[in-house]
Amino acid sequence: MTSPSMDPDPDDTTGLEPGGGVPPGETPPAEGSTSEAGPREPRGNAPAWRSKLPLVLILVVVLAVAALFVAMVVSLLGN
């Protein structure tokens, strides 16, 4: 059993011109642009350590991985 199509029949749809075009006045107005955005919100003043913490954590991880590779090379050359 097939269900009927949920799409409207273009022949019965009001506001369409022959061929499927929409006449002027039937389209919605254009949306506002980003220049019409709301009021500007002030930036928060985060402590200096909080802005540097991710960089320090990444640096620690990179140095730990580099030390691991150096230890692996030293152990391979030592055998």
C-alpha cells in the first residue's frame, strides 16, 4: 500500500506563476544583515594565567612526547 505524497500539487498551489516562478510581492522580505546585530557585549576580563594555561599544557604534552621519542631512540641505539 502506498501513501499519498505529502508535497502539494504545484497546479493547486496559490501564488505560483506558470513554470513555478513566484511573482513579486509573494516572497518574504529579506532578512537583516549582521550589521544590524544587537548591542555589543563587553569582553570578560579573564585572569592572565587562564589565557596562558592551554598553551602551557600543550607545551608540556609536546615536551613529554619528545622525551618519549628520545628515550626510545636511546634504548634502540643502546642494544
